[in-house]
Amino acid sequence: MIEEKEYCADIVTQLHAAISALYSVSDDILSKHIQGCVVDAFKGRSQKEKDNKIKEVKGLIRKLHKL
């Protein structure tokens, strides 16, 4: 769009649509990770694995807050 010298507002609109789509995909992946990997870790007996998953999810939340 930039190379075709499209109207700036249209470019910004398209960028935000793409960003929104990426956030949606990210949300889906995170949800599936929690429902799968994290739940599996908590069904297991290993306290270390549970602690690692908690640490992992907390790290992801911290990263998401920075966006």
C-alpha cells in the first residue's frame, strides 16, 4: 500500500486490522496452551513442573502487559 502511495489513513487502518488479527491468534494459542500444557502439568505429580508452568504463565502475562 505504501509503494502504491495509498492514503495514509487507509494504511493505518489496515495495519490496525492486521495487528488485531495477530492478537486474536495469540489469544487462541495462549488459551490452548493453558488448557493443554498447563492443565496437564497440574494433573501430574511433579511440583517442579507445576512451579515451572506457573513461572512460565506469569512471564507471558508480564510480556503481554508491556504490549
